[in-house]
Amino acid sequence: MKILEGKTAIITGATRGIGKGMAEAFADAGANVVFTYASSEEKAKAIEADLIGRGVKAIAVKSNAADFSACEELVALTLENFETIDVVVNNAGITRDGLLMRMSEENWDEVMNTNLKSIFNMTKAVQRTMLKQRKGSIVNISSVVGVTGNAGQSNYAASKAGIIGFTKSIAQELGSRNIRCNAIAPGFIETEMTASLDEKVVEGWRSSIPLKRGGTPEDVANLALFLASDHSAYITGQVINVCGGMLT
């Protein structure tokens, strides 16, 4: 039996990189997947068709995780189609990098709303369902930058650090109802975005990592699968780094 057979998962921001990798892995593990996208309907529909081709049900939904009402509508749509919600993966995120002296208030607010407020929105929107079920797994995607900080990313680092505090708090609030909440902190993950970087810069990053390579979306997806499944039934409130040893 596949480890997510019969489960339903919501994954926010799943049309590229880590999010797409998780959607594919969840479908391969037997989960029905509802995933969100922000812009390209054509791309989202192609991913939806691919997931369905893996033998599960899948729905692509254009939705803004920074909008609480949109999150409520997403939860309602999922319940209408699948009756239960077993897993929520809060993955939607953006960057608006820059030194603090040049960072606009708009860039700060945009990152905080998309990266951190979105997790409040989705968790609050789904908690009533999970409380009634007396079960559920919430997986929040943070970053090693939320642990270490990074020059030129004060907004991003603050949002990802906030996710860690939120995760630990929700684990304590909802644990008595068998609802688990954990965070994943990816390090340097090679995706479509990093493919456009200067190769010398990328090689410099790789050489500084003990495992001497960048991570893949599958590396993150494999951990998300574990945290979503019953194999991690006694794990909650944890932040697990997927970074090849960058943080030791």
C-alpha cells in the first residue's frame, strides 16, 4: 500500500520547484492533491493532468494564500470534492531581496504576507476540519535562512523564522487533537530558478556544502512525504533541515 493511499492533501504554490516536486511525490504515494497556482493556468492544468495520470484525483486552483477568504474557499472546495483534508503543505513563497537601506515597505509587506501570513491563513482555515476529524498533518516550508539569517534577505529571513515560531506554537495548541505541525528548512535546492545563476557562483555554494552538491526538489519532497504520512505519527513541533550539512 502506498503511504498516502486514500489521503487528501492541499499544497500551496505547486507549479514549480519544491512545490511541484511535492505534488508529484504525493500523487505517486497515492494522495489526492489540491494545489494552488498564482498566474499560469496553462502550466497548472498541465501539472493537474500529469498528477491525474499517476492514478489519483487532482485539482489545480488559482488562489492567493495571502488572502484569508481565498484560503477558506480553497478548504471548502477541497471538502466538497474529497470530504476530508488529511494534509496541508504550506509552501507558497516569494523573495524580494535587497539590503535594508534600499528595501521598500512594499517589498517587506509583500514577502511577509505571502510567506508568513499565508501560513496563518491556511492553518486557521483548515483547523476546524482537522479538529472535527481529530487528525491531520500540517507541513510548513521554512528555510535555513530562517535559522541563520542572510544579508540582503531580512524580509525573507524574518518570514521564514516566523514560520518556525508559528509551527512550534501550533504543534502545542493542536497536539491533543492528534494534529501534528512540523517545518522543513531547505538549504540550497537546485530548481529552475537556480539554473539561471552563474555556474561559478553555484559551484562555490556546492563546494561549501559537506555533501558537495545542491539539493533537489525530491530531497525535500521525500521528507514532506514522511511528515505527511502515519510513519511520523509521533513527530510534531520539529524543524528539520534539508541542507546537505550546511547547518550542523
